Amino acid sequence: MLTSHQTITSKIKNQAGMTILEIMIVLAIITGIVVMGAMNMRNPTSDVRTDIRNLLLLSKRLNQQAQLDNVIYRITFSMDKKNPTYWVEESANGTIERANQDTFAQDPDQSPFKIASKFTKDKKNLPTEFFFKKVILLEQGLFFEDGLAHIHFFPQGMADASAVQITNEAESLSWTLIINPLTGSARLVDGLFEANQLSRN
């Protein structure tokens, strides 16, 4: 039979044990709330910079891979402001010298290009609030503000002389991704550069 002293000691231990358990539960709940809040408060500017870095790396990789595989690759951009996406395609009909009218066909059934799943299995989305404003092709004298736009990388180690404008609705955060036609390498500049400015760079 427990003495009164033992009974009190036992109650204190049980109360202490419950208190520690309750503290652990509360901490777990708080941790979950903080993690969910952090995920919901991700900085879209940081996300879009990550996407831009990915595009820089992708253009370099495509330039190298086009030479290794002896096919034409291209990055395809959806200019839809509500759903801006990009993905990689490859020529299904072997090589062609340069981008011609067929390579810009909007009808997928008429295009010699099919999605290159080894680069982009799914279409990549830009973060919320950002979109592709314009894709400029200098040599062809073309620019795209809606529909689909393409930048090609050729087996000869060259690429379309081009630029991709990325911005938000207010155009308070804007960048231009510039593709060098001789090397296929890409560089990034702040602001929305137009064709007449690019031709001088």
C-alpha cells in the first residue's frame, strides 16, 4: 500500500509526464504551422530567378547536346500570360540547316519537332505573377507576344540570335535572356531589351 508521500510523488511524476507530452504535441503543431506558412510565403522573385538560372543552364546544355546528337533542339515558350510555360523539343526529321517556316508551324501535326522528354518531361511553369512578355528572333526579324515561340540550337554549334523578356504585370521586375548565335550561350541583363538595343550588344 502506498504511503501519502509516495502517492503525492507519483501524482507529481504523472503530471510532469503529461506536461512534457503536451509540450511536445504543441511544439509539433507549431512546427507544422511554421513550415506550411513558409511554403505559402515563398518569394516569387526568388522562384523566378531560379527559373531564369535553369533557362541559362538549359540553353548551354542544348547547345552542347545538339552537336553531340547531331539534331536540332529548341526551347518552346508558351506566351500565355495566365499560364506561361516552357519545354524542350527535338527535330523528328533529322537535321535542317537553319530554322525555316516549317519549324515555326503552330499546328503540332505539321511541325517536325516533338517534345524531348530527356530535358523536360513536363512543361515548366513560371512562378505566379511572372510571364514571358516577348521572344525576339533577330536574324528572322520576328517577335512573338502570344501563341508559341521557339529558340533553336543547331548541330553546327550555333543558335537563333534571340532574346526572351521575362517580367511581372507591373513590369517592376524584368529581365532579358539573350542567346548568343555563335556559341549558343546565354546571358542575363536587367530590364526589357528590344531588337534595336540587342543589335548593338
